[in-house]
Amino acid sequence: MNRKPTVYTASKTCHSARWRELRDHGDLNIISSWIDLDDEPTTENDWATLWSCCANEATLADCCLVYLLPGECHKGSLVEFGCALASNHPVFLVNLSGIHLDAAHHPLVTQCRSLEQAIKAINRLEPADEPSLRFTWAPSVAAA
């Protein structure tokens, strides 16, 4: 069976439509469930569940795509970047922000000049033998 490597996308939520399009058109095998959220979590429990899910997905994906643009303030995406590195998974870094990241020099990081370059590099990866198991995030429903 020929399958594309699984990809966790770490970026600002404003890019979620881009990731959905790449996933839905088969360009990348994106497993980031956060890209399908309509709204941010509203409760502490929802935030905790979402963070657990994001960290889990970042550690289980075959690789991580980190996307940083000028003017963006990154926090969560850098944590997810670290989750992938801590799991010994390659990271493809598209850093157009101009911000220097020391972690960019890690041997598992490939610095890409564009998203297109990152997509080509990711699709040359050999996926893991077995897809990883993962759980997905669903907001809690407040009692009426």
C-alpha cells in the first residue's frame, strides 16, 4: 500500500483554510484536527483537551510543517514544533517571519524558502510502516 506521510501543521489558526484545501485535494496527508474547528475553545476543559490533542498529533505525525509569516506572534506552533522534535520526527520550517529561531539548526529541521518547497520535500518522505493511532478533539457540551 502506497500512502503519503502524515503531516502535522503548526501555524496560526488563520491558515486553517489553506491546510484544509491541501488535505482535501490530496496534496498533503494532514492529520491536524485543529484545522477543522469553527471556533476557539471556550472553557478550561476544552483548552486542555485541545492542547492534549495537538501535542498528541504533533508527536504521532510522520513530520511537522511549521509555517511562520511576517507579523504573526507564534506561541502554540512553537510548542508543537518542539513536540515533533522531541519525538524524533522531521520538521519542515517555512519561516518567512524574519524571526531567528535557534531550533532551526536542529538536524531534524529542513528550512524551506516557500510552502511549495516544503510540500515537495514532505512528499518525498517515506511514511512510517503503520499509521499512528490518534484521538481527535471535540468540544465539551455545557449542561443546559
